[in-house]
Amino acid sequence: MKVNVADCVLELRDGDITEMDTDAIVNAANAQLVLGGGVAGAIKSKGGPTIQAECNQIGGTVVGGAVITTGGDLKAGCVIHAVGPRMGEGDEDRKLRDATLNALKVADENHIESISLPAISAGIFGFPIERCAAIMVRTTVEYLKGQTGLQRVVFCLFGRDSYDVFANRLGQETSP
């Protein structure tokens, strides 16, 4: 599914984010920037040790924050590590909105034209996929209507169920 938002193409894909052909991919990170399981584990496995080494040098970031490292051996030239909330920690909606927004801002600050994002916090962090889609899609659409150098934003989702939830939300957010 693809839609145009201002001068940017916003699309959905069901697939492996580590295989995306965008300038950057987003890692659904933890605050310590330790690449463990889920999306982060796949990035570590396919991207090689340089990504974790750079994360170690950065040392961590706040929930809702985002930092950038090399892409190592990935197709993407860099990885933006966005820290989403764990369900139950409080103020989760704002933290997820901030993580999404900060990932997009870091992309712009680094002159990145294309980026792929996963469903941040919807995996092992336990965030409900419907809420995740509502927050991430709305935040991204609003951001793309402003001043940005982004030309292509992809939500790369794992599994048809997640894809369908995001597709429904994207339709709602972009219908006239």
C-alpha cells in the first residue's frame, strides 16, 4: 500500500526490515541500546558487530529518544535506534509518539531521504498493535505535512495481521 503525503511517499510492507533498500532503518531499541532480541537481534545478526560497538560508545538514550549509528553490513547505510515504551511503565502513548517523531527528526538532521520503521514497542515491549498503528501513523503523517527532506517512509511490518492493522489506520489518516 502506498499513499502520497505532501511530497513524500508513505508505504506499508510486510517483510524483514533488515532487507529494506532505504537509506536508514529504525531499530525498536531499549534505552541501554543493547541489541538483544526481536528487530534489534535481527539487526545485530545481519548488520555485524560495528552497530553494537557504536551503540556502546553512545551509551544509551531516554525512552522516546532516538540516536543514529552506521548500518554495518545492512543494505541501509545507517540505523536509527528509537526507544519506545514498555507497556505498563506509564505515559506510553506520549513516549511512542516521541520515539516516532524523534526517529523522523534524526533522519532529517542526517539528510536521509528514505527510512523504514517497524511497529515500535508492539513486540516484546507489549504495546497493543492497534494503538501502536494509530500513534505511529498519525505522528508520521503530521510530520510529513511539515518541512522535511524525507521522500519515502516505509512501515515495514512483520506479519499480515500487523500489516492489515497499519493499512486500516493509514487509510483512516489519509482519506479526504
